[in-house]
Amino acid sequence: MDISQYLEIFIDETKEHLQSLSDQLLILETEPENVETINEIFRAAHSLKGMAGTMGYKRMQRLTHDMENVFSEIRNGNMKVTANLVDVLFKGLDALETYLSNIQESSDEGTNDYEDIIKQLNNILNIGLGKAIDEDTKVLEVEKPELVLPTSGEELKFTSIKILDYEKKAINKAYEIGMYAYGITVYIQEYCILKSARAFLVFKALESLGEVIKSLPDTQDIEDEKFDLDFSVVLLTKESMEKVKDEIMKVSEVKNVVVGKIDDTNTEEAAEEEESKITEEQELDSSITSTAKASGTSSGNNTSKQSAKPVVNRSVRVDIEKLDILMNLVSELIIAKNGLVSISTTDSSNKNESGFNEQIEYLERVTTNLHESVMKVRMVPIESVTNRFPRMIRDLSKKLNKKMELYISGEETELDRTVIDEIGDPLMHLLRNAADHGLESNAERIATDKPEVGSIYLEAYQDGNNVVIEVRDDGAGINVEKVKKKALSNGSITQEQADSMSEKDVIDLLFRPSFSTAEVISDVSGRGVGLDVVKTKIEALGGDIEAKTKLGEGSTFIIRLPLTLAIIQALMVELGSEKYAIPLGSIQTIEDVTQNDIKYVHSKEVINLRGSVIPLIRLDKVLDVEEKQEQSENLTVVIIAKGDRLAGLVIDNLIGQQEIVIKSIGKYINNNKIIGGATILGDGEVALILDVNTLV
Amino acid sequence: MEANSNIIDGKQYIVVKLGNEQYGIDINFVDNIVRMQRITRVPKAQHYFKGVINLRGEIIPVMSIRLKFGLEEDQITNATRIIIIKFDAGSAVGIIVDEVKEVVTLEESNISRINSELGDKNGFLNGIGKHGDDLISLLNISSVIIEKETN
């Protein structure tokens, strides 16, 4: 069976389950008695276990299995949720995530067993159930023995364990050094719910006495609860039969234990039976394979499987509904094409002219809709990024010993998939900053009459062609004067510059690379750790970031990202002989302005437009376009907006609105980011797209 | 280099002319050679970038080697070509040359290392190849195109 085709589904679903686990654990931490949450976690852990098992990821399976065990007990009311437990569960979650990312990269789960987490889980389980545990909690390493059919109705079931040659050798050797080989059959109470957990405890008890060399069914199946009420093992030990029996009986819910010596005769017998059993074995084996395991993994050798490295493609889940819309549009496209074909084949007359135009319009409408729909398919709600943050803030809160609460709104805001993939880290960085440096300590907060628990807000919303994400805290804010002093002392700015700097200019200093070094930060107000990295990343996505702050009241970081990356509506304008595209989303209005309307403030050109003073930008100067000879009396001004700031771009000519495909101009040209990309016009000419955000 | 019995022994270079000099470009980097076409100027770019062109739907930046090397401005003639250089998928650059002459195969023994007296401070050259009576300056194409420091 080839499981690689299921890998993508597995990864997607595992992600979903992990996310649900994380969410529910967070709830559980505040409401430890919430039955629904406990059930939900149990279900998620159970599904994960099943999925990991199917895919043959044994380590992952074992870990989830143990988590599930704990929750099964909680669900049954046998133990309570403790803070310690939640911590361990979170650790387990992290481990599972590591497995998942390993799988995603190489389709292999990796080799880390996370024994410590498993041990902790089992400790908690045992403590919770009021049992003492052996110091030796080493979990058995599964060595796959061959399967043997269980024979029924017999007390001494261990006699049916088939002893293989090498095991015989081991038994003989054991006798030589004064050890005994016992066959043990353990019967578990009928009402026992977690048989595998019992079996596990029995195994642990046995491991402390000697060595379990064989079990029936095999250990993996026992772990998976694939046995009825009994299982048998072969144990090599120096202890007496009674001692062994006593140890096992100490495990609760064990009904009976039968211990017997294994000697040569019954190994011989087993060997004789071997032949006849082989066929049945194979059948059994295959049925197990199809129910629970991926083939090839039952050999117990995890590393040998799938040496080829399938790199998992990034996939987007799409609503059937969206696909239906796409399908409809494509059929309309075909109809539109057929319309054109039929017009071109019929003889030309005056009537056809209008019919032709009609069809063109129709075609235009269809393609626009098609574009929109395809973009929608690429859109992913920002939730997929933000949903890991509550957990992070929880951990930070513990680590920093500050009480804080994260409020997220607008998770449903959609962004292009490529942006979503990249935006996670910058956001995380900003949130960390807010938690670590933005918020004051609890004591300070109380001293300044603020609520003890700090608040961090993550808000996302759509604004025209942009998506805005704000990270806000109600902490101390940025001390502008301190930043200025620091910048002066480390030589980033001169005294002259410092005097003429506006508050915004000073805050912008924080985004400079030189401000990202740690020793600068703690002295100032703490801001700036890697903010330049955040800025670079966001700019690479075609967005920008700015900061606002009010001393004592907190600071806000505002990220502005383009909604789509591929196709936009743009206004084509002419400057001299060159053509440029201005994204329509940032255009407010287009105005005719006479020379007389231009006023001067700070020797800069401004216009007063319906009560607001708007600075003018001479695009031909900014872009070094060859100067025109005649200066016309009337100027065409395109008013653009970035957030609440406006600016007027003076252009020579308007060409019109057009749908353009954005293409990159490559990484080699370095042009101060004024040009956001290029597009190819209908006649094959290249027009550059202005990134107006850099102009305002 | 191992002197194998293979036919291709040594590297193939495209020989181009810039003024009076001949330069060789490793053929492995050359994606395409196109005729001179309309170049859209990109404002505020480095001075040696002439702009971008549309090559079958792809936007490709075009640089002038002459300007980069501090020679006089290109004279566009009928022989002028743009050589499209591709390092890896998705990053192509065009360079303007006066003329494309031929493809030559140079064996290692015919290439001499650059003498420091020639003053190739920028590391633009890999060596000098001898082909018959001609000398060909072999461009280190990646250092020509990739800006080391932005000033």
C-alpha cells in the first residue's frame, strides 16, 4: 500500500487536530472541569493516534496514545486536571508539532522519542490514579516478534507462544546464567476500560524484574488494545515464579496471572506447530495491516521506510461552492467565445458591429468575475495564522510572569495564501515585543492605576485594496525622548536632525537595523528587537508597517498588506512619454487643479481640497522624467491615500482604468521601492507600477 | 581538470564584443540571445540598469555592461544584442552587448588567470582565454550582475 498519496491529507488533518487540541487545552487551563472540552481533547487525541497509526508514525502514535490515556481517565472522573498536567500536555503538543514538521519535510517523523514527556504523562496518570510508580519507567522498546494465533479456552496461553530460534538461544543462555524463562498469561478484569494501560503497567512491572523477550499479541497490538482480556509474555528473570506473580497482581484490575516455566519441550512443540500456522499468520497479518497499519512499517523498522523524500506540495482547501462558481464562469467564458466565433463567421453588416461590442463587454464581465473567483480561491482567512497566538501569549505570560490577555478580532479577514504563509513570523515578533517590552510588570501597572492584567490586541480588517493588521498593547508606550537620546548617543542621527525630527520620524528610527541590537533596547523602552527584520519581511510582501505610540497608554503597530498579489485594477497615467500604473485601491479621487490653487507650506506645494490640506508630489521630478517644455495652466492631480494620510500626485495625462497583471522586475534592480512591479500592456509594452505607499 | 576522452573538454563560451574588446560568457548561464528592443526605463535604478523589457510575457531587467565597466554609453546598432542570463529559475537579467560573434570551446590550458597588475579590482573577470590569435576576457558573470555593495 502506498501511503504517500495520503500524506497531504494526513498533514492537513493533523494540523487541524493539533490546532483544536491547542485551543481546547487553553480553555481547559481556565476551566479544568469543562466536560465538553475534555471530551473534545480526548477525541482529537484519539483521531491523531489513529491517523498516526495508519500512516505508520509509531512515535507520534505512542505519544498521542499516552495523552489519550490520561484524558480517558479524566473523562471517567478518575483524576483531575492539574496545572502540571496542562503544561505537560502542551509540551506533548509541541512534540507532536515537531513530528509533523519533520513529516512535512521528509515524510519521516524523526527519531526523537520524547521519553521525558511520555514518562511525565505516565507519572501523572499513575499519581492521578493513586498508584506508586517504579522509578524505572523506561518504556519498552518494541521488538516485533512474529504473530501467533491466539488459541482459546486454555489457561496456559503462553504455551502457544512460538519461540523462534534466536529466542531459544536467549532462553538457553538465560538458564546458563541462572535465570529462568517464564511464560506468563495475564487476565484482566472484564470491566477494565483501558486494557492497554493495564497491560502497559504489567509490562513495566515485568521490565523491572527481568526482560520480556516475547509477547502475544505483540507489544504494538497490546498498546493498541488489540487483545481481548488476556495476553501472554515470555519473561527472562532471576526472580521466583511467586515473586513475578505478586508483582503483576499489584497492578490493579488484573484478574488472574498464570505463570509457568518454559523449557525445551514446549519450545519444541511450538516449533512443530510452526509450519501449520504460517498461512493463518499471514492472513492475520494482512488483516491487521489493512485495519491499522501501513504496510512495511510492521517490521518495526521505522527508518527504513520511504527513503525517497516526497516534498509535500502546499495545498489550499477549497470550498466546493467556490469551485462550482469557477466552473460556471468557465462555461460562460466558453459561451462568450462561441458568441464571438458566430459573429465572425456571419457576414458583416452594421448590426454585427454592435453585437461584437456586446460580446466583448460580456467577455470582459466574465473574465473579471473569473479573476475575482480565482483570487477568492487563493484567499485564506488570517485565522490560520493567528490561532497559534493565544497559546504563545499563555506561555509568554508564564515565562515573563506578567498577567496578560490577548484579544483577537477580525480573524475571518482573508489574505492571499502566499501572504498568509509569510506573515506569521512578523506578527509573532510584534506580539512578543508587546508582551515582553510593551507591557509593564504587574506591579508597575497597579502603581499607575492600570488594570493588573495587560491587554494585547490583534486586529485585522480590510481597508480598500489592503488588509490592515494592528498589534496594540496598553503598556507603557515608547518614550520618544529616550529613543532620540539613544539614537544621538550611538550616532545614528545628528543633533540637528534630532531637533527637527517629528515624533513619527523618531519612532521610525526603531525600524532601523542599528536599533535592533539588544543593548540599545533595554535602556530605551524596550522596543526594537528585530523590528527591522519585521519591516523587511513585510515590505517584501508588498506591504508596510508603521508605529504609533502614546507614552503611558501603549503603542500600536500597523501592518498594511496588499489584498492580492497577482492581478489588480489600476489607473494608467502618462508622464512625458512614459506610462505608469497606479493601483486603484489607493486612489481616492482625481482632481483638476489650476496653478493658482497651489499654496506653499514650509516651502512645499500643497492644495486645499474641500477643507483638507494635501501635499502635492510632482511625479515627474520624483521619477526623473524628462521635463516638458510648456507648463499648462491646469494640472491633473491623482489623490492617493495611505491610511488617513493623503497626497496628490501631479501627472501629465490620464489613460484610463485597466486590469493589470503584476510582475516582478527582479531582484537585481534596486530602485528605492518606488516601483512595486511591472505589467505588460496590450501592445506588449512594459508599464511600471507605482507603489504609492512609499510616496505618501 | 581530468583529460577525459569526452568530446567536450573544457568550457564553451559565447564571445561578444564590447568596443574593441572581446569578452566570453560561460554558455551555461546564457538562456537566450535577443535583438535590441524597446526598453522601459526604471526610475531611481542603478545607473547601469537601462530598464526592463518584455520577453514573451516575462519582465526582464536589462543592464549595460559598458556602463557598469565605466565605458562610454552603448551605441545601438543593428548588431546590438541582449543576452539573457539565467542563474536559477526566476531570476533572469539581460545584458547589452555590441555584437555576438561566436561560440568557442576553451580548454583549461588555454585560460590564464588574471594578473593582478591588470587591476581587475571588482573581480569581474575569471581569466583570459586564448583562442587562436585572439584574447578573450572571460566574464565572471555572477559578480558582474550581482551588486556587491550598494552605494
